Amino acid sequence: MPVTAALTPVGASPTVPTAGPLLLAAVLLAVAGAAKLRVPDGTVRALHAAGIPAARGHGRLLGLVEVVLGASVLLVGGRALAALLAAAYLGFATFTARLLSVDRSGAGCGCFGADDAPVGATHVAVNAALATGCLAAVVCPVAGVADVVRQQPLAGLPFLALVAVGAWAAHLALTALPALRAVVDEVHRASAEVA
């Protein structure tokens, strides 16, 4: 019996439709956590902007928790880890909504450590959507990525590619899209002042 099969939680399936959204959310969380471990400054600034006292160590600790949770979901899967991941993303949605309500200066989200994309409604929506995908995996539990890939055609390469592209798209929605929106808003303000 493969090691991952021994770790697969009872009732978790490698072939449920919730595998993609759950694993995408886990990859994104692990990437965000790794970025916070490397450079936690943006996260600390976001916490301060929301009125939460924090030091660099707190940003790194949050990053470590994110890496461990994301990796655990990828390796093991199951209802309990899906519920924890859903709770994390619900927490992020709540945090970004709070940040929007208390700081109108365009504070960075701190999602990816040093990457200071201005927080916006997109952050709340993306985090809420990811939480929903994770909650679906609580109802229809998913095994770890090795078990999921084993059940996919072409050695799971198309599935893994879709998960990676989805995680990248979510990353862009949280970083590049808000930054682009801020530039467009600035151009509109500047053109209104000239006119």
C-alpha cells in the first residue's frame, strides 16, 4: 500500500469534483505562506492598517502556518483539513473586508508578504470563493494530491496544470488586478484634473 494511501482519511475520495478547487486553494495558501516567510513586511503593514499590532515575527509565523496547512491539505486531504482551509479563507475574507472598512488609503493586502497590492472588493470575493470551494470539500472530502493524480488520465498532468493555472489566476486576481485598477483610477483622476 502506498504511503499516501495509508494517510488518506476515511471517506476521502480521489475522484470527487471538489478536488480541483480544494487543491488550488491549498497551493495558493502554501505559496502565500512561503512569500510571508521570506518577506513578511507587507503582511505586518496590512495587520497594522487593520488595527492589529504585529511584528515581523508574527508575519513569519502566519506564513509558516499557511505553508503547513497548505502542504497538509495537498499531502493528506480529508474533511478536517478542508474545514481548516475553509476557515482560513473565511478569515482572510473577513480580514480584507475589515481592512476595507477601516483603511481607505489603499493599504496593501499583505497576502503575499512583500507584494503590496491595494486591498479591494476583489480580495473579499476571491477569498470567499476559495472558502466556498473548501467547504464543498468538507461535504465531499478529497484525498491527498498523490491519490487524486493517480485516478486522473495522463498521469494527472492535465489536472495538475489546471490547478496550477487556477492558482496563478487567483494570485493575479489578488495582486496584479488590484494594482492595475489603482493605476487606472490614478489615470482617471489625473485626466479629470487636467480637464
